[in-house]
Amino acid sequence: MTTIALNKGFSAATAIVNPIVNFFEGFGKAVIMARGAEANYKIAEDLRHEYPDMSVPAIAAMLNDRLRKEVYGD
């Protein structure tokens, strides 16, 4: 009887905590993407000579695609 009560209590706590953890994981990834996108634009300006046929926004988009794959595992 005690085991059943503990398991029910644990599953209830897990049901409450998991959405909170998922929210903060998503929020953390969003912060990483925002800061990374800003940094990538600044880096893209420095990489203009490496990619002379691309514009700065195009280079930044390429870098952001790579960042998104790293952060979200796309």
C-alpha cells in the first residue's frame, strides 16, 4: 500500500515538474538562439571577404542555420 501511495505521489510530482523543466529548456534555447543570431550578424560582417559573392544577411542566415541545427538538433 505504501508503494502505491509513493508511486502516485511521485507521478503527480513528475507531472507538475516536467512542464516547468520543459519551459525553461525551451526558454534557454531561445536565449541561445537570440544571442547567437546577434553574434552571427557581427561575424558575418567580418566574413564578407571570405564569401565575396554573398551579402552580409545571407552569410548571417547561413550561420544561423548552422546554429539552429546545433541548438535544436534539426
